[in-house]
Amino acid sequence: MADWLCDFLAPTLDPNQFGGLKQRSTAHALVSILHSWCSTLDQGGSVRALFVDFTKAFDRVDHNILLTKLKDRGVPHCLVKWFHSYLSFRCQTVRVDNQYSDGVSITAGMPQGSPPQVYFHSCY
């Protein structure tokens, strides 16, 4: 599914997108930016850079915004519904020893791991 979705969405992505794409890595991103900087400097221009750490960015992806963006990019309705069902009614608990906290509904972030029922306990 991931390969198909990436192939489907590839034409709508920025050409400077490197993360999460087949055959594009952080090394490719570095080569691209260094080439751009060197070209600019060779032509007498100047280079300014701002570095931002997006390490936890996927922890804040709002589910509704994600689903809207999938719809806007022409992902078939049946797949948007499939993603919606996967992301909906998730909750998060904390376990210390054998004690679990009460579940809290989550509306952002990407579920980690496999079978959701193993890692996510019902809030309802």
C-alpha cells in the first residue's frame, strides 16, 4: 500500500522532498543543497541557511488535516475512508509495571508499530 500511495502522490510532491521517498535519502538532500549553494556562490551570490529539527514532527500530524490533504491530492475516497478508520478512535495509555493509566483519545500523530490492538487500548 505504501509503495502504491507514494507512486500516486509523487507528482504532487515538491521536488525538494527527500524524506520518506524511494531512492531519495538524506545523502541526496545534502548533495542537492550543496550543489545549490555552490552554484549560487560561483555566480557571486550569498547563501543563508536556517536549520530546523523536525524530529518529532509526525507526533503532531493532525488526523483531519492529513485526511483533507489526501482528498485534495485525489486519493480515491475508499482509501481516504480506510485511512480514516485506521486513525479513528485511537487512544494512548501509559503502563508502569502492570498498571495502565486511563486512556486518552488522540487526534494527532501516527500510530507506531503493528497490530493496533496490541499497542492501543480502547477508550470507549
